[in-house]
Amino acid sequence: MITIVRAHDYNDMSRKVANIISAQIILKPNCVLGLATGSTPIGAYQQLVEWYKKGDLDFSQVSSYNLDEYRGLTGDHPQSYRYFMDTNLFDHVNIDKSKTFVPDGMAEDYEAACAAYDAAVAAAGYPDLQLLGIGNNGHIGFNEPDDHFSRGTHLVDLTESTIEANSRLFDSIDEVPRQAFSMGVQTIMNAKMILVAANGEKKAQAVHDMCFGPITPSCPASILQLHTNTVLVADEEALSKCGELA
Ligand code: GLP
């Protein structure tokens, strides 16, 4: 079931998402967060940092597992998701970095590394709250449209549309990695609560298909309809194709 929370714009979406994450940390100080990268959550992370600085939030017992990482980028590469998390959130709050996990983009024996990542998420009891963005094509994490839903953490060939969408953050499209490691859909579905953030007209079709389309791996986010506690916080533009449904 998906609960839809309407936001006016990006700032409103960000504050609402940050409020929900912050409530999770207050209710369970040692919670496990599943975290996401991309442009969408940046505003929410900024808001969390602000509340931390005011003394309203304490991350000292929180642990986190990120959804995905580009293959071939080291953690200090400015476009790696480890770097993103450090610079947008972890470096500014009192989280214990040794309890923050991001798939290793440089793993040589990547199958073993993926299995170890799954084992670690499972041993942590799966996220209490899993934050997700959504790709223009309905991907979650880097689970691209496919003919089946993925299970655990795995190597992904990125689609041309995702490479193009993400090229805005690189100097040129040729620098965008063609592969990534991503938590699988089954792992994502094991989170106790799923919080999807979406803004902008580019996400409108994916948001519609996620909430009201058939449940199909051609729109990976559509499986979230089967989760017992999915919350979507979306701005007016992202909800513009949902019409009266939302
Ligand atoms: C990226 C990430 C996803 C993210 C999505 C949307 O490729 N792998 O985790 O949710 O695409 O990104 P953005 O928020 O920049 O639109």
C-alpha cells in the first residue's frame, strides 16, 4: 500500500522527507537507515544536518546501508556515492562512519562482495526506514526495468537513459560508469518502511506507474504497491500525471 503525501515544491518535499527520517531516529535512536543518493534527497539531507546542528537530532547510534554504487569508482571519487554520502550528510553529523555502509565499487571479487553486503544488511535486521528516489524510467536503486525483479545485491548494466540522466553530474557522458552495484528489489522490500521522494515533471510518468500502474519489473518501483508501508512524498509536478487518483 502506498500513502501519498503531497508537497508543494522541492523544499516542501525535502522538509517532509527530513521530518519522517527525523521521527524515525527519535523513535529508535539505534535505527538502521537505508539511504539513497541522487539530486532528490540532497535537500532532505541538508535539513537533517540543520536539525542536528540545532541539537534536535542525534545520529550517534544510527547505522546505514546505501542502495548502490558505481562500479569502478573509488570512495574518494567526487561522483562516487560514498563521496556523495560523506559530503552531503555523514561529514556534518555525529554518525559513526564505521557503521555507514556503501557497496564497494572497486571490489575485485564482486560476487563475494555483493553476497557479503546482503549478509550484512540481513544481520542488521534490514532497514527500519529505506529512503528511495526514483529514476525517470521507474528504477529504484539501480534496479533498471527488466523482465524479472532482482533479489540481492548485484552487478547492473545501466540503461542508456540512466547513463544520460546521470551524465549531468559528470564532465562528459563518456565518464559515466556503464555498470553499478545495487541492492536488489527483494532486499529493498525487506525494509520495514519505504520512503520514496520524487520531484519534478520528469518523474511524473514513473510516479504514476509506481502508484497506479501494473506491478511489473518493467517499472521496478511498481512492486512498492505490495509493501505494507510505503510512503511517497512528491511535489505537484511529480504528481501531475496522477490526476484525481492521488
Ligand atoms: C540514480 C540513483 C537512484 C536515484 C535515481 C534518481 O541513478 N541510482 O538511487 O534514486 O537515479 O536520481 P535523481 O534523484 O538524481 O533524480
